[in-house]
Amino acid sequence: MTPGLLIFILLGIIAVASAVAMLLSRNTVYSALFLILNFLSVAVIYLVLGAPFIALAQIAVYAGAIMVLVLFVIMLLGTHQLDPREPLKWQRPLAIVLALALIVQGVYALVTRFGFQAATVPASPDFVDPKSLGMVLFQKYSLPFEVTSVILLVAAIGAVVLTQKQKKDGGA
Amino acid sequence: MESGQIFNLVPWIVFLPLIGLAVNILLGRRLGETFSGVVASLASGLTFVVAVLLAAALASAPNARVVSPWEWISIGELTVRWAFRVDTLSVVMMLVVSLVGTLIHVYSIGYMHNDVRHNGDPGRYTRFFIFMNLFIAAMMILVSADNFLMMFVGWEGVGLCSYLLIGFWYEKGKNGTGNADAAKKAFITNRIGDFGLLIALFLIFGYFGSLQFDEVFSQAANVAAAHPGVMLLITLAMLLGVTGKSAQIPLFVWLPDAMAGPTPVSALIHAATMVTAGVYLVARSTAFYSVVPVAQTVVIWVGTLTALLAATIALGQYDIKKVLAYSTISQLGFMVAAVGMGAMVAGMFHLVTHAFFKGLLFLAAGSVIQGMERGMHGSHGSAETDPQDMRNMGGLRKKMPLTYWVYLIGGLALSGIAPLAGFFSKDEILGAAYNGHAAVFALLVITAFLTAFYMGRQLVMVFFGKPFTAAAEHASESPRVVTIPLIILALLSVLGGVLNLPGVHTLEHWLAHTLGEGEPAGFIWLVAGLSFFLALLGLGAAWFIYSRRVQKAEADDPLKKPLGALFTGMEHKWWVDEFYQALILNPYKAFAQFMADPVDLGVIDRVGGGLAAGTRTLAEGLRKLENGYVRSYALWMVVGLLAIMMYLFLS
Amino acid sequence: MFPVVYPIILAVILFSLGIVGVLLRKNAIVILMSLELMFNAANLVFITFANYYQNLDGQVFIIFVMVTAAAEVAVGLALIVDIFRSKKTISIDEMHSLKG
């Protein structure tokens, strides 16, 4: 049992547990916080797998920016609980069955494809260097990079437009 | 102008009546009754003038001319033109139709004036003359056609006019639809005949490659040698058309019902002209029939049996027009038998004389009927009397003398009393039968006797004795515009024999140019004497029996007791209509009913309805999927996702 | 180190949990968070394979995924705020006016 595997199993348990907790929690704020925990654990897994830059980006963007935004909106809209009754009768059982089916199927497909022999590679400094990542990003993927900046712009404008207060005469 | 140019006038025999009818359609109603009648009669009269000119031009150079102004159809091998044929045969028909037609038009001016008032719709006067002119035009197309297809156009056209004119008073008749039903019956029965003619036309085109008379008839012998079965089929199919148009067995049933139309219609169409189209067709197609002896035999027997059957039915009828209708069928049988025997000239001769005296008889009968109607008006309280029932008449000799004399002349001509026209023409037919068809001769002789008998019966019942009802008591003579055409036709009936006197054979030589040289029928003294004797015997017997009858309108016919069941059969026209009804019409109606209700409504509609209902059920079921909950939509998406994944992993 | 299927199995589990969250929770914001969980699972797969095949393209792609996720969350939350203004609730079940 290598240290990498040990760390991975630990983090995996934390990630799954926090995800389950997020789903089951009745309090929206707790759900958000559990999700942040999930992100953090996954970020450490990224580190183990040799992606330090991405790990830190994950913490900064996901846990730091996105979840903060979500928390803002939760606070804005109030955290009152919703009606726990389920109007659609078969939704719960079916959802759990489907999820289990999905997991089983995925695992089966992966194991038959890869088997347990193929192994991940330990992280190495040349590989995980942010410089090399930057090289690939700005040379090979420069166009998608620009496009993503446009996406961000559009999202920002969209968010502003959507939340504008309606004028009295109906114009937006 | 040189005589050849006159032939270019021939399209006018069709155009003049069409112009007359156009003028009447546009202006007739505004310019009044007399105007309509005069325009129509003038159109018909001018047609007669053109026919005379054509005959005169033809006399000097009697070979056939064809005037072919326009092309009609030109598809592949089929080329048909609007071509008018002027030859001795078609000119004879043109003269007869236009002459008798004009006289009947003039007669109708007066007759219809009374008739539209008697039936309560004076506005319909013009329509009558429009239809009559249309008929003349169609008949002219028929007789002047140079190819089978154009003749068929005329054939159908006269059938249409017959329908229009029989159903002229379409809202009247038995149960309010009687006249319309009679018109329908005529049209449909004719249609069955037309079907036969069409089959013949198809076969002719198929085996001869053309529909034009000269081209077809010149090859008749060759095709008959190569395909004898086809020739037989052509002739027999044509015969079916003849039985429809000329009212022979088995399609004669429409003609008695056609008496529902006004009397001038009966005279023109159902006595003198349209019904002779069949005889004309057979005469024209001599080339066909002479190469298929089997068909000739069939034609002869159809004609003979029809003649006999119709004569027996005429004996038992009480309606004055029905007697004449069955008499027409019987005389047509004579003509058909004649052309079947190859005696084309005899048949055509009888056609011409029959047009004269039968037209005369119908018109005179119309005069009698109108006299009775005048009597009904005059005697107030005899509204239920049928003015056409002979049992209500009697003693009209004194009340309507002119009508009596012309009717007498017509009746004697029909019976075959020398030297009136009917004697010579009927005698020629009997002579042709004597020369080789013994059984046919015997039957035709019996028919001649019956003809004289029923005519005598009719004469006595209508004109002699005492009036049987108040209507007959108050009957009066018809106006001059009615009686003058009667007189002219009577003259023609008397003198018509001149056309083909034995020894002189004018008509024979005239027609020989078209029909081929035949041996002129010799005058057989035995036959002539026998037919004359039988005619006198028949008339005398009728006089004897009927002048002694009980002087009451409701009394039984004097023949009822001695003949018993036979007479009942004759009265009921041997139940032919009932037989057709049971054998053909009722099963057909039942079949139609079956197709309509269980099949159409039950099966087909249910299939359509079922599809609609099924679609609706399916749609309603599917509608439940859209319940508005996003989460259930998401669930279905995941289900779909899993299904695709499973498919991909398994394959 | 360890077999490559382990992280991917973890990713599959997280993804399924995300699906369960989308299907089961009525709170619109929690649904959005479940979507983020799904994105995360996809990112984990990318990283794993980038490591396995020693190819940096996978890591670059995660950057784009993150950007898209961020944009999507922003717009989604703006929508939720807007809907809250008119419907005064963020229960997904209340948005059923397109019922068939």
C-alpha cells in the first residue's frame, strides 16, 4: 500500500461522504459548505495525480468564487426549507436505482477496458510545471482560450441583464 | 354554281339547328312564344332546304362525297376528323329527319302553347324548342358522319335529347317523379346499348386501324377471313347498340315509358327519327353483316320476335300513345328483320314510310288528347278522366272530323292497305322474307295481321260509337297550326309509296350507289295479295268485335273473356318490366345496399374512424408525459442515457 | 502508484451522486450545486487521463470546463433570482406552467 494509494482512499471517502451529505442536508447553507469540502478533497486528489496548478485553480475558482457566489444567492433568497414531500411517486426509488445502475455499468465498462494493471504515474516536476501548462494553453489552445473569455463576458452581461429591475413601463 | 360546290353546304345541316337553338337561348324568352317556335321551325326548315339541295346535287353525280373541314383527334395511329359524308343513304336520312322534323316543329307551336298552359308553366315553352333544335343537330351529326366516332357523338347526342325531352315535365308524372323516372330509364337502357356499340368501335379500331367508313368497309372481307370471331363480336356488339336505340328485344322497355314526354317528342324522336338510327347503322354497316351470316341470322330473329311480341302487347293497351309506342317497336322489328335479311332497301323504304305515317299518327293522337283536354275543361267535373285512355273516348269522329280523317289515313297506311305507303314498304319486307326465310315469313305475316287488328281496335275505340265520358262529349277540333302539318303528313302517307314502286324502284336505284347493286325485289303477287287480304281481315275483325262492345268506360275489353290469361298477359306487357326488375334491378339494388351499409359504413368508415380514435388514445397517453415537472423530464433523460450506454457497451 | 481505474470509479460515483441530486432535490440552488458536482467528476476524469497518458491537453481542458461552469453558475443564479422575484419561491416543482 503506497502512500499515494492511502491518501487517495482517504480523500475518496471524504469526497463521497461530503457529496452524500450535500444531497441529504435540508439546510441549503450546509449543502453549500459540504460541497466546498468536496471540492477541497478533490483538489488534493488533483495534487496526488500531478496537477498542482489545476488543484489550486480548483480551490480558487470553484471553492472560492463559485461557491461564494452561491452562498451569496442563498443568503439573498432566504434559506427556508422547502416542502419535503415528493409529488412524483416513483421519482425517488427510480433515481436511486438509476444511479446505482449507472455506477455498476461504468465500473464494469472501465474494468473490462483497463483492468487493474494499468497504473497512474507519479507526479514529476517537469510534467507538472505550470510553465509547460501555460505553453500548451497559449500556443495550442489559444483560440479556445479567447473564446472562453468571450463566454465569460457574455455570462457577465447576461447575469446583469437578467437581474435588472423591471422599469415601471415594462421596458427592460 | 357548279354542282360540286353545293356539297360544301353540308356542315350547315348541323349549324342551322345550332344557330336556332342559340338564338332561342339568348333571345327566346324575351321575344315571346311565337318567336321561339318560328325560329326553331325555320332552322329545321332551312336544314330541309339544304338537304334537298344536296340531294339534287347528288342526283346528277351519285357517288359519295366527303366534306372534311376539321381535324378532331390525331393521336398515334388514331386520326379522326369532323367529316361529313354526303351519299345517297345519308341524304335519305337527312331528308326524312328534316322534313318530318320541320312539320313537327310547326305542329309543336300550337300544341305546346296549350300544353304549357295545361301543365301550368308557360315559361317553359322556349326550352322545348331549344331541346328540339338540339335534337335535330345531333341527329344530323349522326346521319352525316363519315366515321364511327362522329356517328357515336350524334348517337349519344340524340340519347341526351331524348332524356331531356322525355323528362320535359320533370316534376310531373306518377308520384311526382314519373316523367323523370321514364327519362332515366330511357337514358340508362340506351346506355347499355351504347356500351355494346363502344365495344364494337374499340374492336373496329383494334382490328381495322381506322374508324373511317370507307377505310373500314373496304377491308371487311379480309378481316372477316382472318379473324372470323372478331367480326362476329363486332356485329353482335353493334346489334346490342341497335337494340338499345331502336328498341328491340331485350332493350325495348324504355320506349313505352318514353310516352311520358309531350306528344311531339314521341312523334319526332320515338317514331320517326332517333329510333331509326339503329336501322341506319345496320344499313350503313352492310359490309360487316354480309360477311358474318351468323350475325345476320341473329339480327333477323331479334327483329322478328320483337315485331311479334310488341304487336301482341299493343293489342292489350288502353293508352292511345302506348298502343302507338308498341306499334313503333313492332315496325322497327320489321325494319331490323329486313336489314338482317340483307334487304337493305326494303328496310330503308319502310323506315321512310313509317316516319310519315307513324309521325302522323302520333301527332294526330296528340290532337285527340288535346281535344279531350279541351273537353275536360268544358265539362267541369271530369277532372279525374285520363285524356289518354281510349276507354274514355268514343264518337270523336263527329267532334274532331279532320283529326279523324288523318288518323284514318295513317292507320290504314300502317295496316298495309294498298295503295297507301305502308302497303308497298311492308310488302317488300314480306317479299324478302318469303324468298328464303319461311319461319320468319310466317311470323311476320301473323304480325301484319295483328298490326291491322290493333289499329282497327284503336280506330273504333276512339272515333266510332258514342262518347263514353263527358270529356269525349265536349271534345273539339284542334287549331290550324296543329292540323296543317297533319294534313301534309297524311298526303305523304298516301303518296309515299311512290318512292319505290315495284317495277320503277326509284329508291332501290338511288340507294344502290351506296349499298351496292342488289337485285330489285320482284313484286310477288302472292305475298302482296296475302298481306292485303290479312290487313282487311284484321280491320274487319276489329270492327266486328269492338263496335259491339258495351258502351261503358269501365267495361272490360271484349277480348278479355275469350282470350282470358293471354289477354291479361298482353295488358301487362307480358310482365317484361317486372321480370327485369326482379332479375336485374332488385339484385343490383340489394347489392348496392349491401356495399353501402355493411361495407362502406361498416368496414371502411370504421377503419378511418378507428385510426382516428387510435391516434387520439395514443396522443392522450403520451400527453401524460408532459406533467410540467422538470425533474421527471430529467429522469427520462437519465433513463435514455442509460439505455444508450447499455446499447453501446453491449454491442 | 495505484491502478488508474480507482480515480475514475470515484468520478463515476461522484457523477451518479450528482445525477441523484438533480433528480431528487427541489431547491433550484441545490440542483445547481449538484451540477457542479457533476462537472467536478468530469474534471477528475480529465486529470486522471492526463496523468495516465502524460499529456497536458487534459489539464488545459479543465481550465475551459471551469470557465464554462463559472459562466453557467452565474447565469443560472441570475435566473433563479429573477424567478424568485416573480414566484417568491425557488422550488423547481412550482415551475410547471408548461404542463401539457
